[in-house]
Amino acid sequence: MYDLLKEKVLNANLDLPLNNLVKLTWGNVSQVDRALNVFAIKPSGVPYEKLKKEDIVVCDLEGNIVEGNLNPSSDMKTHAYLYRNTEVGAVCHTHSTWATAYAQSGNDVEVYGTTHADSFYGSIPCARYLTAEEVEDDYELNTGKVIVETIKSKSIDYLSMPGILLHGHAPFTWGKDAKEAVTNSLILEEVCKMNILTKIIKTNPEKLPEHISEKHYQRKHGKNAYYGQNKKGEI
Ligand SMILES: [Zn+2]
């Protein structure tokens, strides 16, 4: 059962090393099926080169295993919390180098160029450290809570801000499906790399003027989007 969902999640996870977004097993992708109230996720600790469709674990939104013989990713509870508390269709977590460097700095990712503005509407927030109690109590669940708390406290529209950094940890991105969540991780990684290089050239670069960032986001995602060959937002 859940064959198509597991296949999509397998392929999205295999895209992580292909896109140089993970080393070892430092990343995981999941996708939810809202009709069936389940999500499929990478198993814990299985190397990408050995990963097979039957290894993918299916869980309900409370985090109980519905199908699969292996333990789900240790970050499973973070994914489950995001599915219970947002409408996202898929979640991707990596420790990709440049985005993780940003997360370690605790800085938001400011908009310096149109690469950023094309896909992320505004500064990409860096969520706070978890407290000692949150880590001790239920680390992965509370990681999800801190992400949602940051989205809500900053009144962020998570559909136009498909990712976040977690201070001292790494990025989480999302999308309508697993493939899109991985694409957003790749974009976030490139944007963080460009920002860090920009700051080397100029310590305090100016932010991209709003009339340019607005134009770039809206031409791909706005109601009158015209970028690409297909319907809005698609390349
Ligand atoms: Zn992590």
C-alpha cells in the first residue's frame, strides 16, 4: 500500500545527495497524503545508496507507524507536528553547508538579490534556540513547535516563505510535494551561499529594493504570474 507516496518520498530523498545537500545521512524528506492522513518518511540511519522503496516508513499524523519495518527518521515528530499544524504537503530537512552556517549564526537571511526574491517572499527567519526544558522534554516535537511558533509570531505566510532556519541547527523547508520541498532546500542553500559571499565582498550589503523584490516574487507566484511556460509559479 501507499506505493506512489513511498516512491515520491524515495526519489526526493535520493535527490538530496544528488544535489549535494547532504553528507552521510544528515537529511530527510517526507510527504503527506491528506486524504489518508498519513505521511511517508525516510527511515533512520539508512545510507542513501542503500535506500529502497520498501524501506520508506509510513506514519499517521500522530507519529504512529502505519507501514514499514524500519524506524522512521529521528526527526519524524518534527515532520508530524508540521503536518498537524500547517497545510504543507511535504517537509525537507538537511544540514546543507551554507544554510547551516547561516543557522549557526542565528541571523535571518536578508534579501540581497532576485534569486532569493524569486522563491522566498522576504527575509527567511531564523527561529530561536530550544530551551533546556524543550530539549529534555521532547526534542523533535518541540523543534516543530518552535518552527510553528516562529511562523505565527512573525505573521509569516508559510506558502510564500517555504523554509526556515533553526538557530544552531539547520534548515527546514516545505512545499506542495516532496520534490518541491527539496527544490526549496536547494534554492535556500544557494541563496545562503550567495549572501555569505556577498558579505565577504561588502560587509553590510544593501537590501534589494522592494520594487525589485516584489516584482520578482509576483511574476512567478502572484495572481498575474507570467514566468515560465505553464501555470503560475512553474518553471
Ligand atoms: Zn538536523
